[in-house]
Amino acid sequence: MDLKTTPLATRMRPELIEEVVGQDHILGPSRSLTRSLETGNLFSILFWGPPGSGKTTIAKLIAKYTSCPFESFSAVLSGVKELREITESAKKTYRYEQKPTILFVDEIHRFNKAQQDAFLPHVESGLIILIGATTQNPSFEIIPPLLSRTRVMTLKALEFKDMTLILNRAIKDKKRGLGDLNIEIEEDALSYIINISHGDARTALNNLESASYFVQPDKNNQRVVNVATVALALDKKPLIYDKNGEEHYNLISALHKSMRGSDPQASIYWLYRMLEAGEDPLFIGRRLIRFASEDIGLANPRALEIALTAYQAWEKVGPPEAELSLAQAVVYLATAPKSNTLYRAEKSVKREIEESGPLGVPLHIRNAPTRLMKEMGYGKGYIYPHDHPESRIRQEYLPGKIREKIFYRPSDRGFEKEIKKRMMHQNEPEDSK
């Protein structure tokens, strides 16, 4: 490897399993993949995860930790012809050395059904140990026969702390990294690089390398990297944003209040202000879920479903496709009928519990699994609603001390209008029917 011309992301690729970060759920102690490498009992795997999460790195490490021959090709550049050549070579190796060949296929989801079929007999016979890497859900992109012969291992997008470790390692490493450049990177510049890289270690290292070589050494031969120099090096205009400071809270407040005020234009603007500045999209997703219950609630029960779907879309798909899913949710929430009655009910019931303490459950709605409990009156007098018309019958469910309390008062907006009618119907005297 020519370290002078090789990209930093390639030079800093982990050479030991212990150097891999963010994937302890598959490479930690006592995990199946770790045990497999320790014992040499290999199996075919599909690594599913976002870009830059370590799929190729782990595949190469598997080859390093075994004595099996390793072949690699990309589904973008190679096809069945290349696979035939590899399998012929693998047959010779197996005949003379009794060892399977590890075949790493990057972007395996790009192979069509017929191409994927070509793997089956060789994986089935044990001639090839297949390691596939994909950013797409294997359930949709990989044919069932091949899927059933492999184990799917899901890699996570790298978190902020993982990216910090990777970048600092590259800055200090004099052999493979940028240690000889004498770099001093300001904390907000490091955060900026991480935020705009969206959990992709490869992108983050490429951005760090570009910024580091862009900065000229000062009189002390030190390269000081700040947000401005990163922005110039990457030709990006940084937005003023501190994920842990005032602007972070100002922008999320602006988004929340814009949606509460039913303004979709302002709502989508503040959403993209945060996304473009590098805010964690899952943080935004969590706030949308809270908003759906706090400010819309049962006025539109679908609001929570839409918010949850947007959150899951980001988890499963990531950028840039899932940005539009967040935008869809924001516009939907902004234009939905509003009600904070659930939020007020929550505050009211919490206040009541704090004031009245742990009031006892009324005897007639207590569970009575034992004879003693039945003798003590547990469950006595309970009326089974399904034995009555419309499966309803009036009886007490609250402790006697607070039986007249009302915590939830539906509004006249959206679906809550229907809920209000149902509650009024529920409270009508039985003889009025």
C-alpha cells in the first residue's frame, strides 16, 4: 500500500477486530462472529448496514483471522463470468488444501435473481463461504434460498462517540494517519465534520483529510483546523449550530412551535435548517413522536403513526432518501387538527397521584386467583361488560376518594369530537335507553 497516495479512509481501516468501533453487538466477547473467528468455524454472512459502518472492513478482517483463501469482487463491476473463474480456483484449492474459499461480494443486492442463484450450489456444498455486504434490506433484495443459507448481521450507523474515536485515532496515528501533519483540530470543527458525515466513517475520514491538507502550517509548523477551514475545504457553508448549546434548543423550539401553530412553511424550513446543520435526525424523529401525542393526540390518531413511520424510515433507510420522510411527517403534523387534551390529562393525573398517594384498587375490579382472595371479596360484584348490550355497563373503576375526578376532556376538534360523543353516550343513565 502506497501510503502517500492511498486515501486516509483506506489507510485507517482497522487491522484488528479490537480496532472496530460501534459494532460490539456482533463483535463483542462471546458473540457468534467472534467465537467463529476464534474457533475457525466459519459460516456465510450477509452484512446489512448503512454506508461507512464497517461492512467491508469486517469482511477483510474475517479473511485475515483465517487461513482460508479470500476473493473479493463488486456486484457493480463483476458478474457470473468472474464468479465461474473464482469457483474453478476454489475447487482446486479445496481439492489440494481441503479449505473453502471466502468470497466477499460488495453491494450484493445489485445482483439479479439469476446471478444470485449462481451462488447457491457452491454455498450449499461448502466450497464457498459467502460474505455479502448490502445497504438494502436483505429480506427484499436477496432471494429466499440464498437468504436461508446465510446469517444476516445488522451493522449500526456509527454514533458520535464512535466517530470521535475514529477521527482522533487518524489525527494521532503517524504511521497510517495524519500524525506527521501536527494537526490541532478545534472541538466544534471535529463536531462539524462528524455531523455532516451522518454516521459514515469513510466520509468523515475523507472530510478530515481534505480539511487537514487544505490548512497551511503556521510558524510553529502546526495546522489548526476550525469550522471555517473545514467549510472552505469541503466547499460547504457551515450553518451556525451547536448540538449541545443554545442554538440547538432554539431551532427545535422553532420547529415545535411552527407545527403547533399549523404553519407547514415554517415547519419544513426549521426541519431542514437542523438537517443541513448536521442535527441527529433521530433526535428530530423523537421530537415528532412527542409532538404527535402532546399537540395533536386523539384529534388525529394517525399523527403518531406517521411520526413513528418517519423515525423508522430514517433507521432503516438513512440519508438522503429518508430526509423526505421526515419532511412528510412534519407537514402532516403541522396541518393536522390540534389538541393538547392528552397532555393536560397526563399533567392532571400525575398531580392527583402525587397528592392522593397510592389509593387502593376497588375490591370488585381486583384479580382473585386464590381462594383466600375470593373470601376477602376480591372481584366480588364485578360486572362483565360483554354480557350487556353494546358491551357496556356502568360501574366504578376509580378509587372511591377520586371517583368524580375527570382527567381527560376531549375537544371538539378532529377525531376527538367523535370520542366526546362516545364518552357522553357512555355516561348516559342505563334507563335513558
